[in-house]
Amino acid sequence: MTALLRAEEVWKAFAGHEVLRGIDLDLARHEVVALIGASGSGKSTLLRCLGLLEPIDDGRILLGDEDISDPRVDGNAVRARFGAVFQGYNLFPHLSVLDNVSLASRVVKRMPRREADARALALLDRVGLADKAKEHPDRLSGGQQQRVAIARAIATDPEVLFLDEITSALDPELVGEVLELVRSLAEDGATILMATHEMAFARDVAHRVVFLDAGRIVEQGPPAQVFAAPREARTREFLTRFMA
């Protein structure tokens, strides 16, 4: 498949500590790729670099045929083509749920208020929260807030959706409702790159699983192969420990 997003020999360090060490990764349109690995393996940093939320130290990042890591590129224009959801919900506490979801459409896409609100309401209905449109985020449960964050992220029809451990801050009983929403987005053909510790979900939903360790890609492949018959000893060690 032709890559929509590509990392080529991407390196990133913080205070001299190498977090990404020569990452090569492709993401095809409509593909769901799950990044797995221990905490500190570089998953979140990779997402942030690919989404142009962190500058890279070396290598390049391509969106289609465009080198978006070129410092001459308008980073804001590129970021407007992405959607991102993080561990924290990052909703604006002073805005209603409806305004949280419609804001990007109005500000970034210059969509008229009535049209943006109608789209936001449709998305809130999809995530089962249309009745919460006038509430403020602090009136919602963690699972509801994360569903609002996902609705906000997809409101502008992003070309790539980055999901960074979006269930890690949730109580166990709320995880399922958020993962079910991501499953439906995947079934609808969204292009998703997600860092996750939800191995069963990655096995069921992802087209490809990528195992990172110490800033390098150790192994990648179809979920059935990576989880059932990993080729690398380090992958086997991680899965044995993590899924025990």
C-alpha cells in the first residue's frame, strides 16, 4: 500500500537521552497501526514527532510526497490535517461540550457557526453524548470526556488520527466504551496510529502491530503473527511479561 505518512530514520533526544533511534515507519491510508512497548520505549514521542508536536533531530517525515519535517513548512497548516487524542482529555473547561467539539471547525476550517455546531451535534450523537452538548466537561465522567475528545479530534476529518494511550487514565469500567468508539472509527476507514497497552484491542482492531523497545522498532507485522508467533526474543520477552 502507498504510504500516507512515513518516518525515515527519525531520531529524537531530550537532554542528551536518545528516545527515538532511527525510526522507519509507514502508515497507509485507512490503516490502523498499534504501537506497543514498555513505558519509555518511545511510543508517545514518536506520535508527537509524527504529528509535528515535537521537532525531530534527524531524519524526515513525509505526508504523501511532502517533507513536513522541513523547517520551511507551515507546521500549523500540517497539524490542521491531523487529529490527536492524548491520555489527558485536554478539553477546554470553560467551554461547553458542544463548543469544545465545534471549535476547530470554526477556527481552523473557518466553518460557519451553524454548520460547525450541526456537525458537532452529529458527532456527539455518534459517540452517545448528544444530551450532554450544553454541559461543561467537569460534569462528565472520564469515559465521557474522552469520547468528547475523540469527537473533537475527528470533527475536521483528519487525514491521520493519533491516539496516545487514550484509556490509561480511565477507570477499568470506562475503558470499553472508549475502545468501542475507536473500533467503529477503524471500521469506517479512519487512518489511525495508536499507542496502547490494550493488547487484546490491538490484536482485534489493528491491521499491523509495531513493537518498540528503547527507541527502536524491534518487530512489526500482522497482529496474529506478532502476538502468537513473535520472531524476536525481545518481543517474546515483553509479551510474556506484559500479558502474563
